[in-house]
Amino acid sequence: MKRFLSSLAEGLLEPRRGGLVLFLCLAWLTLLAGIRPLMLPDEGRYVGVAWGMLSSGDWLVPTLDGLPFFHKPPLFYWLTGLALQVFGSNDWAARLASVIGAALATGALYLFVSRHGDKRLAGVSAVVLVSQPMFFAGAQYANLDMLVAGMISATIVCGASAILRLDRGLPYRTVLAAAYVFAALGVLAKGLIGFVLPGAVLLAWLLLGKRYRLIPALLSLPMLLLFVAVAAPWFLWMQKSYSGFWDYFFVYHHFQRFAHSGFSNARPFWFYLPVVLLGALPWSPWIVRLGAPKFLVDPPRCEMRSLMIVWLLAILVFFSWPNSKLIGYIFPALPPLAYLLADAILTWLQKRQDAQRADASGYLGGSVLLAGSLCVAFVALVGQFDPTSTRALSRQVAPLFSADDQLVMIDEYEYDLPFYLRARKNSWVVSDWQDADIPLRDNWRKELFDAGRFAPIKAQEVLLLAGELAPRLCALGSGTVWIWGKTAQAARYPFLSQQTVAFSDGKKAVWRFDDAQRRRLAECAAPPGSG
């Protein structure tokens, strides 16, 4: 075993195998992306929006149950919808956009370090990054956080490369243009942080290095126009199509949610410190070596290390400031952390005497094996114990379900249900939509309620009050109706209590009504106008 671990480490440290190491890292990110069902609410929500784009054919307007959903920009939905179209509607394809974001962050870090540092450090940095359980889990999780982290990382390394090349009198415009394009894609991935965060990191690094004279060249008009040309058209079109879009998207979802404390997921300022340390195990203990006296003043690596420290601290401070915090927000800090940890590991290895080198290499190989095992174990445990998805119950219903059947959800919106059933009709969602508390709480009702404000006529079609369900069933011309809810809800709807539950998993119940069954309902047999 000791020989195997040493061989693993020596292969990793062989500069000529850097391309193979990068390829294996990228393949590793795709390995387990399809083994578990979508988690609710996030994965089901964002994949559901992408499925809505694909099934409706409208690739411009993100919709949740057919209602304009403007919480986030469209890049994730575009990539996911395209993946579903190319690879089929499955869980692996549903997570491909997140895999792309993780692969972009990994590849950008590797190429930047191999070009401006050395190939051994580049390879170890990539391995440390993809084997951090938090980073690996983010690559297997279908939401926007890893995609924007990849865009932010690519923007920073392209911008830093342009700065280094400009400072040395080398051609820099191509790589600078790439930085602006990635920044624009970051805006299309998750909004203003796509350029605010990398811009802040690069500006701080410029000022730290006293490279003030480079700023005018980096902010040239052609580059700014390139950024606007990529980032702006979708936002302009949405504002033209939906009055109030800019206020809702930028003012409310950017500034108010960042500054106010009334939103969900409130956490203390220091929340991300233990999250990062635990999420980077078993590598994170090496962070203590960053405090060594010579670490920051070592001339050959000082420039690179200063960039990574500025990058890491800027992300940590920015996302620690608002009261609302989610683990995925901190993903852009993981690439510089991986570099700093890899740097500390290699510095330690280089100081070992030849007689001790095998033991030291074995430690590196063992850490890689342990980190990979933690990643696999984490994803497997989540898949085993996550109770939120409807995939298992949907698979029971699917053989009898037609894409044009009508779905009805009572007092809970099952985000992943249309995706797993390949439904093409918008669901009817039954709840108390007149509740004055809906705008005050972050949940599925608020999301649908807000979306309905941009399309009030459509909202009347899909958002039903409890008393409207039976008349709607009776008025439906033809077709099968599937009602999803909880067994206890049958007491609120007499026609459900008279109908046999078609499928159940112990928590959720499914009732099926074909044309004949609906015609036999007492509510449908009553003459018009009778009580």
C-alpha cells in the first residue's frame, strides 16, 4: 500500500504528465453526477426552469410553471436545457452546467499556474481543488453557484495573466478580451457579482503591486464594449418585455437582499471560516503553513501567492458581510485556497531530505486517496438519505403518464415533478394565494407569487384557490388529471376522499382522474347554479 501511495504521488508530481492529471481531474468531476435524484428545492427549481425552456421552446424567458421567473439570469438554464436536449432528460445531463463551471475553474487554475508558475504546482493545485469535498459536491449540484464560480475564476486568471503580460511588455489583448467575455458570462450566470468580484480582486492586486499605470490599458473602450455586447442584450430585452424587470432583478435581488437582514439563511459573520476548513478536508490543515515567515516574502512565488491571498480574502469578506449566507456562495474562494494549500504541500516536500522523500510522497498519495473517498462518501450519503425528491414516486407514475396530462399540486410545489414526468403542460398549484404573508417569506409560494406579478393572466390559469379546484376539474374538456398532495389533504376535498389513492410513498399521495372518473364526481354532476 505504501508503494502504491508513493507511486500515486510521484505520478502526480511528474511535470510531463500535467495534461493527463488535468484530464483525470475533469473526468473525476463528471463521475458521480447522475447517481442521485435532484434535491429540492434548489436542484428541482433550476432544472425545472431549464426543462420549461426546452419543453416550451421559449429560450429567452425563464419560467417557473409557465410564469416569468427572474430570480436569476438565463445562462444556467440555457446550458442545462441544451444538455437535456443533447444527452436526454436525466440527472447527469441536469447537472452538466455545474460540472462545466467546476471544470472551467479547474482548467483555468491549472493553465494559469502552469504558465506563470510551474507544472508540478499546477497539477497538485488542480488535484487539491477537485478533491475538496465541498468543491466536488458543488460540481454535482445543479444550481448556479458553481457555474458562476467557474466564470469568476476564469475572469480572474485571464485578467491576472493580462496584467502580467502587459507589465512585461508582451501581447495581452487576447487574454484580456477573454477576461471580459468571462465576466460578461458571469453576469449572465448570476448577475452583477460576475464582474464586481473579479474586478475587485484584480484591482486590489494591482494596487498591492503598485501597478497603477496599467489600469487605463486594462479599462480600454473596446474591451468595455465587448463586455456590454455579451452581457447586456438579454437584460435589455427583458426590461422591454416586462416592465419593472430591472427594479425586481437588480434593486431587489441584488442590493436589498445583500443589505437587508430579513431574508432566510441568516448566519453569523464568521460562518464561512469553519465551512471552508471543513469543506477542504483533508487538505485544510496545511493552511497553518501559510503563516510561515518566508511564505509571503519568497521572491519566486510572491507575486502568485499575493494574488491568491487577495482572491481568497476578497471572496470571504464579500460574502461574509450580508446576513444571508449559503454554502455555495463561497465556491469562488476554493481555487485560490487549493493553490495555497498545494503550494504549502510542495514547499514541505521540497524541504524533505532524500531519505525521507518516499514517506513524504506517500503522505501526499494517501491524502489524495482519503480526499477522493470523502467526496464519494459525501455524495453517496446525500443520495441515500435525501428524502426530498419525487423521482422514486414519479417512476411509478411515469408508465401511465402522458406528456399532455394535467398535473395538480396541492399546498406544495414539487419543483422536479414536471422534469421527471416529462410534463409539457403547466401544473395547477392550489394554495391560499390571497394570504397577505406570502411576500414576507422566502419559499415556493413567494417565488410563484412574484413570478405571477409579471404575467397576471397566466397566473390566474395556474395558481388556484382551494375552492377553484373542483370547478376547474369539471370544466376540463378531456384528458387525465394527476393530483399530488398528502393523504391528510383528502379531508379538505371531498372528491379526493371518495377516490382511491393511485400511488403513495408514505409521505405523498397521488390521485388519478380520467375523463370517466371526473364525470362521475358529485361536484361535476351538480347542475350549474346549484349550491
